Amino acid sequence: MYLQRLDGRKSRLLQDMANDPIIVELINGKVYGGKIDAYDKYSGDIYLYDGKLLSQTEQKWVDHDIIVNHNGELIRKFLLGFRNEAIKDIWVLPPKYIDKLSFEDALQIYIDPHYKPQMGVECNWGFLKENMEIEDRHTPACDARLHEALHILMKEAFEGVESAPKVQYKERNRKRKEAYAYIRRRLLSYGAKIP
């Protein structure tokens, strides 16, 4: 299971989870998702940013419903705070999934436990080995074309293209355009998620 309920001493676990996704079920039946901004270990209060409210009627996440009066103007509260005594349950991603799943994936998993998020693929292609040779084979699970296209764009972002001679510039520009077009097609076909 991708989400786990926090049991026992929550203070020790929540202190080290800044910016991690969390889902808070309140006693009044409302469910909020967000990223941990702060946790007060003495009171047990939790503060979240990027807060979402689970709509009970539509089973989807919407902007939260906490409105405050700020200088005569009603605005949505940026930081959500929950008192310890109002919290029924807390759901978090296990440590092995923290770096692999996005905030949106965590919210979707709460709604649909059968949701299968796309996991990243490990590949050492292009990295220097211990003997200073470059690894030139992709792992079997890696999409070689996507990996190389992302590598081209990342390399261009770091190095830039202005300093290259004119002949090299044209070739690099062609490769960059092809890489961009391929990545764009992949983003569109996978709903803006890169495996």
C-alpha cells in the first residue's frame, strides 16, 4: 500500500517530514491534503501549505474552504492549521515512496487505492564508471529515446549553445528541437507524467 496511517508517537515522525505530502482526516468528517509546513511537537498541531479539500460529493480534491477576513477582504487562507484534538487520522507516504511519488499521486491514491502511479526508472547510461569510461547501454526498463532527449535538453541548459561554432550550433539546434518535440509528444501521451 502506498499510504500508511501514522500510529503511536506522531511527534517524532512528523518533525522530519517538512514539505512531504500528508492527508489529514478530521473528526468532523472533512479531509485535507497538503504538504507539511510545520509541526508543533508540544501541542501536536499541524500546519500545511498547498492545501486541498476532499469534496465529499464528487470524490475529488478542490481548493480548501478556509476563508479569512484580511483588511475587509475575504481571502483563502494560504497556511492551514489543524489542532491535535480535531484530527482523527493522519496518512503519509512510507519513506520508500517519498522521493518516488508526487504530491498529486499521494492525493489520488487516497481517493483510489487501486491507482497505479508511474514510478521512475533507474538507468546509469551516460554516467562515468570507476575506470573513467562512459556507460553506453541503457537498462532494459529505460526508454532510451526519452532518456537521451532529456539528457540533450539538460546539457543545453547547463552549457548553452551560443559559444559553439556555427556548424556545431546548427547540429545542436537540430538535436535540441528533435528532443523537445519527442518530450512534448511523450508528455501529451502520458498526461504530463514522465516515467
